[in-house]
Amino acid sequence: MCTFSEGLWNQAWGQAFNTGISQGKKESVRNLMKNIPDMTLEKTLEILDIPAELRESLQNDPEFNKTIS
């Protein structure tokens, strides 16, 4: 594989991996809030040690601003 193709492959793989990790973290937040009714979004993010950039994204996401049931 040429260097350019390898670079593109690595970049695409990295983006897909990060997207998968992000979606997995969102699913964890959703499940924790669903299964522990008194759990707030802020407490969930703290317990799961969600990074600041993803916290901001989740706090602005309408899905997480409503009660998850």
C-alpha cells in the first residue's frame, strides 16, 4: 500500500474508532440514567469520567435534557 493510501486508511480508521467510542459512552450514559431513576446527567457524567468535550456535547443534546425512560 502506498504511503498516501495508508495515511487515508489510518485517518478513516481513527475517525471510525473515535465515533464508536463516543457512541459507546453515550449508550453508557443513557443506560445508567435509565436504570437509576434519581441519577442526574451531571452525576452520570462524573461517575463515568466522561471527557469535557463529550460532556459539553451531551449537556447540549436534547435527548439528555429530558428524562430518559
